[in-house]
Amino acid sequence: MKHVVLPLTGLLALSACAATEQEAPVSVRIANATPAVSVTARGETTPVGTANADAADDPAIWRNAADPAQSLIVGTDKKAGLYVYGLDGGTRDFLDAGHVNNVDLKDGVVINGTPGVLVAASDRSDVAHAKVALFRLDTATAKLTAIGKVDGGTGEAYGLCLGRDESGLSAYIVLKDGTIHQIALDTSGATPAGRIVRTLKLSSQAEGCAVDDRTHILYVAEEDVGLWRFDARADGATIPTKIAAADGKNLVMDAEGVAIAPIGEKDGYVLVSSQGDNAYVLYRLRDDAYVGRFRVVDGAIGGSEETDGIELMLGDFGPAYPGGLFVAQDGHNAAAAQNFKLVAWDDIVRALGLPR
């Protein structure tokens, strides 16, 4: 990666440019950005309980392979705790878990001696010291049970994602200043344990992340800068590769949530929330190439705007989502508190003309 030292005047110019882009009306940002195709949501969740605030933030998806229509979504209310929703959008459970920001989950994890679904969330209740809060999701009852917390390092917890390889399960906690700690998790006993095994660094505020377990690549969005990838393995290189810049065209800052659409052994797409112009961007995994952009616009169900977290899982989710499910936080759920919008992956594929 090339490192360039800019004179003070250059740094000030870049700072002014970034400030101008952020302060421009959203209509101007949309007009200046690369055109995006439109899709509509097929479902939405009930609003989070915290009204009149930036509260809903990040979703995670559990797919019920035996009965896909009974799959579940876990979503954060970063002022209050965790929700569990059905695909009908109804609330199945709420757990008062404090200020949890981002969430992810993995199936088939041994929890206190029994395989199950592990849910992990970045806990920012103490802004000086990050924690990873851990929960078991009972998929039969859709209930969450807290099982403990592990240390996430000094600083404010922000983003979080899980990755698994031959060495075990890791949580990647993204601190607000761009520090990323990889934490080796062990939930096999009565009390969960976590150990920071290495630290990665971006230069400014970052949050959204996702891990491709096939290729062991960690993708992280640095909000005012763009999308990066790291080697996700504990013994891997720590220098990131830049995939895309937040250039105001394809990706409009803030670059926020990150999700992966895995196809085949190594291919597919990485998706990023282009929060500044209410859009979502796809890059091809095999060569980092820009693929296209889409927006979730008003239809029978409202669209999504100023999205923080996103999640995507391919596969059968029942009649409404036969090819996969995309979930996006909606920062402007008009006349109600924020919620999450549900979009069929098939609709995105069709709108962008992606190969099937």
C-alpha cells in the first residue's frame, strides 16, 4: 500500500472537502452520486422501543434450514438491548442488554457443552472500555439468554462481526477510533472466555464489518474513507488493502454496514451501506470490482434511509424470500421509531441484472 505524506494545506483541503460532502443536502449527494437502481421492501420489523432517537442499528440473520419461513432476525436497539423478530416482522423477544451497538451470530457453536446459536454484540455501556456481550439464541422459542461478557480492549465499542476458521471462533470488535481487536472466543464452558490475539488499525472512525469464512478475509468500512480488507487469520498480515474509496460517486460517506453474498467457493459480492445518499453498493469479491448500486424506495412498505447496519444471507427463506434475505436498518421510519426493512435478494439481483 502506498503511503503519501501531504503538506498541512493539503490535509486542510481534504478535511474541508469531507466536511462539505457531509453537510450537502441529501438531494445534492444523490444527484452527484452514480445512479442507483430501485427495489422495494417486502417486509419490515416492528419499530424498536426507543422513540425519537437514533436507536435501531444492526441486524443479524439466523436461517431455519428445516423451515425457512420460520427464520429469525436479531436486531439492536443501541439505547436499550436486543430484539428477536420473525420474518413477518413481529417481535418474538426483547432482552434488556444495555447499549449494544452491532450484532452478529454463528450457528453450531458449543455453548456450555451444547451446540447452539451464539449471538455476539459490541457493548458500549462503558465508553472507556469495550466489551463483547454474548448470548444464546434458543431457536425453538426465539428467546435470548445472556451468557456473559469478554474484554474488548480500551476504548468505545462500535462495530462487531464473527469469523470462524480451523483455529476456532473469533470476534472482531471495531473501536470507534478505528482500532480493531481480534478476540479468540471460547464458549464451551460455563463461563465464556475471550483473549485478544492481535490488533489491526485504521486511521479514523470505523464500524461496519463482515468476515468471509471461505477465504478468511475481514471487510471493514472506515466511515469517511472507504472499504478495506484484512487477512482475518490470527497469524495473518495486519496491513489492509483498500477496496473502494468513499468518493461521493460509487460510495458516499458515511460508509457504514457491511455484508457478504458468498457464491461458489470464492466469489460473490461484498455490500456496503452508502449512508450519505441512502444507497447500497456491491463490489465483486474475486477482483474488488465495482458492480452496482441500489436503493430501497417507498412501495407498499416504506423505503430505507440513512442506513447503519445491514445483513444478507443467501438461500431459501420461504415464499417471500426464496433466494435470500437482505435486512437494512431504516434511519427514517416515518411517523414511528426506527426499524429494519426486509428485501428479497432476488429483487436486488433482478434490478441490477446480476448473473443467476
